[in-house]
Amino acid sequence: MALKRVPAVSDKAWGGVFDAPTDQRVEKFTESVSFDQRLYHHDIVGSIAHAQMLAKVGLLTADECQQIEQGLGEIRQEIEQGSFQYDTALEDIHMHIERALVERLGDVGRKLHTGRSRNDQVSTDMRLWVRESIDRLVDQLTMLQRSFVGRCEQDDGVILPGYTHLQRAQPVLAAHYWLAYCEKLERDKQRLLDCRRRANQLSLGAAAMAGTTLPIDRNDVAERLGFEAIAANSLDVSSDRDFVIEFAFAMTLIAEHLSTWAEEWILWTTREFNFLTLPQAFCTGSSIMPQKINPDVLELIRGKTARVIGNLQALLVLVKGLPLAYNRDLQEDKPRLFDSFDTVAACLDLAAPLVAETELNQAVIADGLEEGFLDATTLMEYLIGRGTPQRTAHHLVGQLVGRAMKQGVRLADLELAAIQEIDSSLDAGVLDVLGAEQSVGAFQSYGSTGPAQVAQQVTTWRKRLGG
Ligand code: ARG
């Protein structure tokens, strides 16, 4: 950060009442510009809308408003070109931009803060930032969903063992697996959009905490900034950070979903499973073991979930017990929220190509598919379909599986006579539901792994996601 001259306390925006200068340690301790400078764009957009409203109600002349707009535009350019000078004595991005405006315009610049406080200003900036960040994450989630749907086509017809308790359970189509993640990500999107609605309220005009005696027009500002509603209670909104916490929570669940996926894929890339081969461009090696190709990206996606959860916890604790209206504690919301966003956005950025480019080792999977009695439940349901009570059918198939286990064979390898021992009325038709492929083919219920159901779901997802 390039440093400017240290301003005298009387030079500070709030310096009028002060006799003594601020201790430099206090300036360093209280500053937020090192992390809130990323709000510069939102701050300028908010200030322009505010100035335009002030001109509309007669608190600024048209000429003053025009000067302010132009000045803010130039400041934005300076910031974007990297020539803008920061100074911790000016605390935050809001003070920096205002000071730069005053340096340019003198008294006209001193009018911008009319009917406004940094308390409603910072809330507005954050709401604009949250809105934009949600839109970005929704796009990224859509990209990841597209990767999963793309895989459905690539892995069409492939059957995977499904697990419960991480023990082989029932056969499922690979597409069914991939669409399971699409569902989770869709809920993540809906949660973000729901949070966006509550974030999308205008706080500007609440001023410090009580509103203002000046004849401002909040409807006008809301319209200019695209806010759907206007916060109705100045005391509430000046310290409301629900939208920050909701956003942090929505991002935490995204991180949890990515972590689940990463964990599963880490397992699947082990020599023991060997279901997947990750693209080498997404792996790293070991400094001592020459043979290692490690799934570090997946591990870090899983690992970074910890900080996202930690950020949510920090935010919840931050607001716990704060008295109404603004308290400086609230400044601490930004590093946590920004970190969650940066982390989740980075994870999503890598997840989409990783899902698309990973190879499913179809031959290995097919080779072991008949192990683990994936068809036992289908056989049980076949018996139920012929009138056997469920508990009885469960018991009979259990006995049959026990017998096959002892012989070291699949259910389909048993003699028909052995199967008939559990139900003498069975004929060779029973063989039609044995084996992973026939077993998958027998599923029919809505949302199941049956091929017709899954094909329908793939079509629905493709339509929904477009692109
Ligand atoms: N930097 C502050 C924050 O992020 C801005 C609001 C400061 N308001 C105040 N009255 N000191 O919360």
C-alpha cells in the first residue's frame, strides 16, 4: 500500500470534536481499508445513485451532481489503474473515496455524505457485493451441474455399485450418481437465490440509525440500484447482518457438498477402488516417493471446507449479543465473508473441469460388479411381487445369500434347485432379476435408478441447464 502524508486529527471526517491525534497503533488496529478496498466499485455505484437522488430532491444542484459523478468516475479509474493512494489513517474505503472526492471538488465533494452515514453506506455496499457474488456462484454451480450432466452422456449405461455404510448395497447407473450431485447443487442455487431476495433491500437512508431529517427519496435510490425493497426500520437495518450470515451459511453447504463429493472421489481413485483416474494436470506428486500421483486438489477442496465452516461460526459469534444498531464489531464481518466466497469460488472453479475430465475406469468397475450381492434386494422384491410377505422374503433371500457366500459364488451361479428350496413355486423366470444389469433394469419407482427413470431425469436436467 502506498502511504500518503498522515492527516492531522482535525483533518479527519469525524475530527471536529477531537483535540488529540489518533494513536498510530489505533489507526492500524481500526483500519479496514486493507480488506474493504474490494468494495470500491460498489461504494462508487452507491454514491452515484445517492448523489443523483440528492439532486432530484434539491439537496444538490444538477451541476454539483454532475461534478460528483465525474469525480467518482475518475477515482474509480485511478483505483483500477493502481495509482490510487491508500492511507490507514483514513480507515476504510468509504473515507478514502470521499477524501479523494473532496481533494478534487472541495465543498461540492463535502456535500456527498448528505443524509447518509457510513453505517447505511457499508451495509449498502455489502448488499451490492453479496448480490453480485451470489450471481457469480449461481453461474459456477450451473457450470458444475453441466459437467455432471455431461458425464451422464459420457458414462451412459455404466453401472456402479451403490454403497450404504460404505458397504456394497445395490447397483445404480453412473448417471444416477452424477445426477445426485446435480440435485444437491440445485438446492445450493435455490438457497443462494432465496438469500439474495433478503439481501436485495435498500439500507441507504437509514443513516446512522434513526434515519434523517432531510427530504431524501429512498424509492429513487432503490430503483437506481435495483433493490427490490426498502428496509422499513432504520434501527434494525443499520446493524442487520442476517444477509451476511445467510450467505455464509449457503456457502458452507456448498462447501459441504463439494467435500462429500471430493471424499468419495478420493476413495474411488485409490488402488483399492480404482474406479477413477484423475487427469494428471489436477494431481500433484510426492517429494520422496517417486510413484505417487496424489489427489491433492480433491483433498484441499475437502480441507478448505473447514475454513468455510469456521467463517460461519465466527460470523454467528460476532453478532451474538450485540446491542441494536451499528457497533464497530461489524467491521469484522468482511474478512470472513470474503474468505468464504473466495474459497468456495476457487473450489467450484476447479470442480467443474475435474468432473468433466476425470476418467471412469469402466472395465475395472464392470469386472467387480457381480461381487457383493448387489442383486439381493431385487430378488427379495421379486418374491414380494409374487405374494411372499416382505419379512419372509427378506429372511429367505438372506439364507440364500449366506449359502452363496459359503460356496463363494454369486446368486446367479446357484442351481435353480437351490433357489427353489426357498420357494418351490419359483421357476427359471427368477434368473431374470439376478446380476447387476438385470437388477438395475428392474427398478421402476419415480426417482429410482431404473434406466427409464434416469433417462427422463437426464433429459430434464439437460433442458433445465441449457447451454
Ligand atoms: N469500516 C466500517 C465497517 O466496515 C464502516 C462503518 C464505520 N462506521 C462507524 N461509525 N465507525 O463496518
